[in-house]
Amino acid sequence: MHVFTPENVADRAGTKYLGVLAAAKFARFINDFPRDRSLDEKKLTTRALESLVSGDLNFRLVRRRRHET
């Protein structure tokens, strides 16, 4: 089992909080794809953190628009 330290995540994402947020969003994204349940595969969050730390996951921040009332 691979352990991801906050420093590993922060090196790629800027902050550990932003890294975990990006990895969680990516894990939800890959959850939509069909997968073979017969294979012994890693958890989605583990796969997302591996992608982030290895540099395979690129993301960008988008400012939220304010709604005028």
C-alpha cells in the first residue's frame, strides 16, 4: 500500500488542500466509467492520488461566477 504524504500532494498542486480536492474530483470523474469488477483493482481515490503525484493529472482553477439577484 502506497502512502501519500501531504508534502507529495502539495509539491504537485500548490497546497495539500487543493491537491486533495483535485484528486477527489478526479476520482468522482473516473467513477463514471465502466470497470471490470472481476479484477482486483485499486480504489478510485488511490488511483487519483497516484495520478496527481506522478504528474499525469493536470487541473486548473476556474473562478465561480456570482449570480446577480
